[in-house]
Amino acid sequence: MSDLIPKVLAFAALVVFLGILLWHVPRIDLGAVLLLSVGLAAWDFFAPARGK
């Protein structure tokens, strides 16, 4: 449970950074890559919660 705060902060920092990047470079292909990146990070974040 103590891992949760750094994980959430890291995920939020990633989303904010990629959001700023997409804001300054508004391209559809870049948006698709960033969406895939956030999706994979979210999957990695929530996958251990499902347990073994």
C-alpha cells in the first residue's frame, strides 16, 4: 500500500508531461502514440492489482 502514492504521482507526471507535449505539437499521429503510451502505463499500473 505504501507503493501507491509514488505510483500515482509517477503516472500523473507522465500524463501531464505527455499532455503538454501534445498541446504544443498537435498532431494526430503523435496523439495516437501518446494514447498508446498512457494506455500501456495504465495497464502496467493496474495489472498487479488483479492479483495472482
